[in-house]
Amino acid sequence: MTLSEFENLRNSQPAFMLYFYNDTCGVCKTLWPRVETLLNDEFPEIRLLRVSATESRELAGQLRMLSVPGIVLFMDGQEIFRANGMISMQELENRIARPYGMMFG
């Protein structure tokens, strides 16, 4: 994903989450399907995008994603939440639920 594509997304999507990963990251591979299931089941209005940190280095640097997995949630064009490294599904759900409820409730 380029910076331009990111800005277009930021201006056109009410809510989206970027999931930065690396092909050699075991945690990235384990966490991805769980994040995908959580968003599909509990937060369907959030668009989830999987972004290669290697292929999108410029964007990762701009967003200060210095380690993977990296998760960034945007709502109304603003960063709402971020996490780097392992995060529990319960913590992720808790961090998303309130702003999600306020926006889509």
C-alpha cells in the first residue's frame, strides 16, 4: 500500500484497520485469522486490510510501525488505536468496542 492509497482510504472509509505483517513472523501468521474473525463477527463496519510491512516500508515508517504485527485502527480519518507485537483478543475487542459503538451504535 502506498501513501497515496492510504490517504485515499483515510478520506473515503469511515472505519478501517491496517494489519502490518511480515512473511517470516510467526506471531503475525497466528494472530491474523483471529483478528479477521473478530472484526467480521463483532465489528463488521470496520474494513480490515492486511499490509506487508516489507512491501509498504514507506507507509510503515510514516505510521511509525516499527515492529510486526502492527495494528492501527482509523475512524473518521483519525487514528483511534494502535498495537505492536502480540495483543490479546480480549484487549483488542475492548479497545475497539467503545469507539465502534459510538460511531455505529
